Amino acid sequence: MKNVLLLFIIIPFIGLANLSVAKVFSDGVVIQRDAIVPIWGKAEAGETITVTFLENTFTSKTNQHGEWEVKLPKSKPGGPYKILIAGKTKVISINDVMIGDVWVCSGQSNMEWIVKDSNGAEEEIRSTSYKNIRHFKIPRSSALLPEMQLEGGQWRKAEDSAIANFTAVGYYFAKNLYKSYKIPLGLINSSWGGSRIEPWMSAEALGYEGPEKAANIISKMRRQRKEKLIQSLKQNLGKIPIEELGIKSNNFLWKEPDFDDSDWEEMKLPGQWEKQGLENLDGIVWFRKDFVLNKQQKGVTGKISLGPIDDSDQVWINGQKIGGLQNSWNVERVYEIPKGILKSGLNIISIRVEDTGQGGGIYGNPDLLFITTENTKIPLHGFWKFRVAKAVLVENGQANQTPTLLYNKMIHPILKFPIKGVIWYQGESNASSEDAYVYREQFKKLITDWRSNWNIGEFPFLFVQIANFMKPSQEPVKSDWAMLRESQSKALELQNTGQAVTIDIGDAKDIHPRNKKDVGKRLVAAAKKIAYQEDIVYTGPVFEKITLFENQAIVHFKNIGDRLVAKGSEEGELFEFTISGEDKKFVRANATIKGNTVKVWSDKVKNPVAVRYAWADNPDKANLFNEEGFPASPFRSDSWKE
């Protein structure tokens, strides 16, 4: 009798597990206003599904694969509402539903960069609450073929501590939009640090003969990459450690101060290990370094700063653990050293670093590596001993570098979900000599392909031109980053596109500039013009043409606004202009504003034929703006390869 009763209880729950809805539809979801919104999921084949929303009921019958879909009619902004989905034995309730504008936020690390790691984060998190701004982070995930289901995700409101983990660019974009229009806003954050553009493109956009053909080619490529990795590691390491070395019975042996590391090699830190002999290594590497304290410093408290570590770390001093973070590749490590750990004489630092993909190790600014005590600061940059403890050999490594894989799993599953538009921040990973020029066609293909596959028309596609970065150059030189910026700007040839120029708010020492507020504001200006049809100046001066007059070049612009401005120069002098004759040798030029044009000249060039502006990795003195405060976009009048 007990067995019969148990069977009776279990059977309904087996049925209950069948009804499901696409993961983007969860509590707190924002759906697109003024759009027909499909809602879809799975259940048993042939099952009737009923969806109730805004006092209207819609039905669907699952096909032979158990797939169902209904279409919600166009609705005006508002909420919160509820969606009820009923099957044969189960009801799903989606609560706190808002109707507003949905923006997809995509790209690499500068889009993935979160609020808590940006300028002004503490005050922003403490003082801000926008319950009608919602954020949905799609987990980093990949697939060889296009898939219909997301890996996961959950809608979060922009209030309390949740704001801390929003995409910073997306959050400041949404915050400024909400202040203007008071419409609920949904941010779908589909980004992955370090990703190239090709992983975000479909097989068709990349020229493959369909997804299956692409999958076969990419699978072969990944197998070859794995074989190459194995050969490289064998050459560098000898025997490849598949199981982690230096650990026994859950005890980390290499943390002990008396461990003999005399046969370990040395690596200069900071610096990613891929650039120091461990190319393509994903896995675990240990680092050790000693330092000396005097008798007065014995037992005192202190602090150790290590800069950012990609991805996870555990840190010991003299065998005592003092800190560690998981999956925090963009966070600068600073750990307190409790009293009693430091000793007079020799002290030993041991660090276990685990990298799960692409760059790995202790990297960043050398000035961030140090130990401080009450009255002493000891620099830690320089050579450290290291040993590889484990190498991860997987064919699906470097998904964010492999064509189609992110599109298939992080974009394709949401193509039926209507959106207002896209904001995009990506390009740094394609800013090399081989890639920067090609990017112009790839980027336009991505935009065109996404619009075609979303099938909701030429929605606004707004993007961030990559910021100034690296050491400024004193003389004009070839710049892959300048070429990449030009390639990005070429996308403006497409309808309903807008660009946020950030050439003035980057960081020479950090590829992740912390000022995300101004990035968001500049994207909002483009959105107001392109997506919301406001009659405003939304961008800085854009190069149109040059005219030549004796030994001068006169530069003409579009999108001037009220007037041109030499920002920060009392004499009206402009910087970062260069000029060239037919010899194609550019030199620094004089430049001043003349009405709505800029006059450029140099005594070294008698017969100029070409002008460039801000054509460098980091043109840190670029100061051509318009009265409205937008910087001019970098440009060149020539089309030379160099």
C-alpha cells in the first residue's frame, strides 16, 4: 500500500517538471513597449498552454518537440504586472513585470565592467535606487550551434547592493535615459571580457555555409588548437601537469615558508604569463617571493597590494592565509596582514593563481605591487619564482576568441525577445595590425546581421569608440588603435547608428578606464537623437573634407554644434594635429580654429596633401570639441595603408 501511495505522489511531480518558459521571462522582467512580444517555452508534446496577461488570455498547443509560443499584443509602458502560464498540471507565475524599453548591452570587458569597480561607485550604490531599471546578466557561455535556451540569468532591480554588479556603462546609460523619459528600462547584459568580434557574429555573417558547416570547421580548428597547446606546453614544461601539483590531502604544500623552491624558474611581475613563456596556458600557477624585515617590524600589522589578478587567487605570508578572491580578474587585490604574521628577517609570500581563459596572472601597474607596515613600504615588482601546478586542456577553451560561439549561446536565444536597441563596447581585442582594418567590414556585417535576425527593423545600434590607452607618443607613428577607431566610425554609414567618442576619458595605464559615467552620458545623447528623435546635438565634430591653400590645410566638419572649441587652451591652440606632403611623412602641426573650420600648417611641410587628428594609441592632448562639450572624432583625410 505504501508503494502505491508513493507512486501516486511522485507521478504528478514528474508532470510538473515539463512546463517551462524561456529564461529571459522571470520575475522582474521588462518587456518592450509598443511591440508584439512572443513568449515561448516547452511542455509535453500536444499539451495546451494558456497565457494570461493584462486580463487577456492566449492559448498555444505544443508541437511534436514540445515547443509552445504565444504573442502578447502591443502595450503601453507601465507595471508592475503579472504573467500566468498554465499547462496541464503546472502554473508558472512571472511577477513584477514591467513594460518599457529593452536595451541589449554587449561587447567585451569595458561593457562587462561593473559599477562597483568604477569611479564614484560607493556613493552611487549607497544613494541610488531605481526600481524601474532592471538588469539581466547572461552568464558567460558558448555553443557550437545556435541554441534556443540561455544558460541562465535573473532580472535584478537597480536598488541596494544589486547595482554594484550591473554593467557600469549600461547602468549610467539607463539612469540618464530614465531621468529624461521615466519609462521602465531593461538591460540585457550579454558581454564577455576579452572577446573578439568574431565570436559575436553568426555563421552566415562570417561567410560560412550555414551553422553546421561552421561547427565542423570550428571543431577541427579547436582540436588543432588543443594539439598545438599540448606541444607548446610540453616544450615549455616538459611533463604537463593534468592533476594539480603541490597539494596533498587538501593541504597546499607550496605555501609553507620552508618549502624548497630552489628549482623554480623566475618571471617578471606584473605581467600576464602568456607573454612570458606560458602561451595559451589556462590553469594554475604558483608564485613565491621573499622580503626582509628588521627586528622592530616583527609582528606588526601591514597591508599587501598586488594589483589585479586574472582570475582567482589565494595569498599566504609565512604559511598563513591572508586573502583571496574568486573570478575577479578586474579587481585590484589589497589584503590586510594581521598582527603576528610578519617576522624579523626573511618572510615568504606564496600566491596560487588560477586562470580559466585567455590572459592569466598578476598584471597591471608595477606601482601597485608592494607591502606596507607601520613605517615601511617594500616594492614587490620584479622577479618572482614560479611553477605551473596544473594545465587545463580543453577543446572549448578560449570561447571568447572563437567565431560564432558567443552568438550561438548568448545572442541567438534572445532573438525573439523584442528590444529597443543595442549599446556595444568592443574593439580592443581586434586592435592589431592584422585585424584593425578588417574590423570595419566585420562590424557592419554584425550590425546588419543582428538586425536581420531580430526581425524588428533597423533598431538603434549605438557604440563606444575605444578610448585613449598606452603611453603617448611624442612623434607621429603607426597606430593600430587609431585604425580600429576609424573602422568603428565606418559603421556610421548604416542607418540608425550612433557613436560615443571617448578619446579624452581613457587611461594610459589601464585598458579599463574607470570613468563609465561619461561613457553612459554620451551614449544617451546618441540615443535621444536616434532612438527617441530629439532635435539635439549629440556628437562632436566629424571630419568632412580638407581644402588646400598654399602651405595650409583647411579642415571642414559636420556636426559642429554651436561652434568649435579648443578645450583647455586660452590661446585657442589645438593639439594632436599632424600634416604630411606627398612623401607620406607626417609631422606635428600647428592648428587653430578659423570660424567653423580648423587651419593646419607646419613649416616642415611646404605643400601639404593630408591631415590627421588624434591618430595615435593615446592622443592625450586632443582638445578639439564643440561648444556642447563633445570631443571631435579622430580622423585622417588620407586613405594610405601606413
